[in-house]
Amino acid sequence: MEKERKINWLGLFVKIIIIFIFIIIIIWLISKITAKTRLSDGFKNNIANMETVATNYFKGVDLPLVKGKNLEITLGEMIDKGLIVSNDEKKENTCDTQKSFSKITRKKSNYILETTLKCGNEKSTITKKFSFKDCKNCNGSSKNNEDNSKNIDKKTEDVQTNNNNEVNNSNSSSQNDSVTNGVTYYEYVKETTTYTKWMKGNVTGNNVENKYEYYPISNDTYYSLGIMREKDFKIGNTINYTLKLNNVPNENYYFSSIEDSTYYTNSEESSYLSNKHVLSDENRYNIPKSISDYSLTSSNFTYKLYPYYRKGNFYIDVEATIINTDGIKKYSDGNKKIYFIPLKINVKFSSDSITSNIPNGDYEKISYYRYVETKRDIIWSPDNYVEGYTKTGNTEIR
């Protein structure tokens, strides 16, 4: 029994030593972790300076008036605006100019200013309240408005710098003369061009844009001879007949139009007789060597022409109306008594192939136009970049 109650002092001593060593290791680890999370004095100075600069900046600009809306300025923008001076010397602990920023958010009874600074492995965010009295564009008494105006023109408090609070291109430092009176605004312009739809016509001008299309054409002259029987030769009577155009200049053309037409003269009848141009009912009659004696003149009839294309051939329908029967001899072909209707017709044949390139040979041009309008939008902004706009170089201090 006495042996069982005897204490093992050696084992107890070993256990105490192990526990003591374990406690020392825990304390050492905690101190290491604490040291890593502790911010350097230089970093603390930098974030405090950045908050001061942001506070004075937001006093001079229009703040959001809707609850929950916010306005932000990055460290890079502070440097560009001359609110914080950038140091060109390279440091190991450089600050991120985009991920470091100050943001002010509208709340119910005030604004909250959050300032975040990230330099190397150090990062922290601090917040402070921003009173409506310091808001430039918030509704308030005339006294508050006067105070706001003074705040806009007031210089930012001198910010002391040292080796630890320098910021290089990303590592910014505030100096005594780093803040100027007011905020610099930049002029931006955006030009927008609009067009109307394309319209046919030949219109030109400073605000007009033109384009053209072309199609091949070919022209030819046809001497035609219509036949009118004696029984139809009465004032007010109308006869119809069809002319078929042979020897067209281009069989690939599908459209025809009448450029002009006349009653051909005695001197031109040889053109018909020599070339045997278009004749209605030609095979049914013997044509004399001189047709002018038996031909109607402009004082005897009027006419209308209707050109068309059908199944690979070109035709012209003629509609002639008798207005006078005086002074015309009838021609006797055996028992047939007839009169002649002489017409000279200038025909234009057109291709259906329309192109933007000028074709070889003769062609016609189709003119189009549309109106061009340029709108110029000008804005002023404290930002160094506005998407969609171009900076003009003009500035204002507000």
C-alpha cells in the first residue's frame, strides 16, 4: 500500500517541463502573428493623410443626394488631380492606386466616408462620419451654404510626410503644398453623327452625302411604217397596231424606253426603204418606192407609244387617232386602199444589272443622297477620363 501511494517525482517534473515549453511556443507564435497584422506607423500616417485629403475633396464637389448612392475617388485620381503628391523613388512597399480609394455614401442622417489603403502586404479601411453641413449641394440654411463655400475655397491642412509615408506611383505621400484651391474640371466633347435613309435624286450640299449606281444602256433609231385601211380613215377614229423591234443592239437587255419620236420627213423615208425597218402587216402589202405621197402628216393624226419586252423580244404598241383627213392620197394595192403612218422612234435599251462600278460603253447613272447631321455634346468633369468622350484640353478651377 505504501508503494502505491508513493509519488513519481521524476515523471511529474518532466511533465511540467513539457507544459512550460509548450506555453512558450504558443506565446512565441501569438507574438509572430500579432507582429504580422500590426500596421506600420508610416502606413497609419498615409491612410490618415488620405482620409484628410478625401474629406476636403468631397466638401468641394456635388455629393449624391439619394440614400444608398455613393461617390468614389481612387488614389490614382488623387495623384492626377494634384491632391496628393507622388514620389518617383521606388519603394518595396508600393501602394495600389486603383484598389486604394475613398468612398462617400449617403445615409439617412449623414454621409459615411470610407478610406481604404493597400500598400504591399498592408491593407486597412477606416471610416468617419461626414455631416450634411459639409455637403456642398445639400439643402440647408444660408449660413450653412456660406460655410460650404468657404470649405470649397479653403486649403487642405498641411500634411507632413517622411520616409515611411512616401507613395511611389502607387505609393503616394501628401506634402504641405499638395492641395490647391478648388477642384480642376476638364472639358470633354462627344460628336455623334446620324444619317437619314438613302433617297433617289441629285441633291448636294455641306450636310449631304452622295452615292451613285450604274447600269449599261444602248440606243438605236427605228423607222416604222403603220398601215391604215380606207374604211378606218375617219376623223376621231383610233387604230392600234404593234411594232416588233428587230436587230436590237444587245439581246441581254431586258428594258426599253422611248427617248423621243417624230413623224419622219420625205428625206428620211429612204432610211426606211433602204433598211426595211419596222412595218406593221408588212407581208400583206406592196410598198411603193415613194411613200410620202400616201403618208399621214402631223396635221392628220396623233399617237401614243407603249414599249415592252416579252419572251425575248421587244415590242411597241402604237395607238393612232385621226384628227384631219384633208390633203392625203390613198394608195391602191390592187383592191386594197390604204394610208401610211410614218414614225421615227429613238429607243433606249437598258440592262437590269445595276452596279456601283462604272460599266464599259454607254451607261446611265442613278444618283442617291442622304442628309448627315453631327451633334456635339460638351460636358465638364473632375475625372481624368470619361468613357465615350474626348478631352479638349480646356480646364476650369471650381
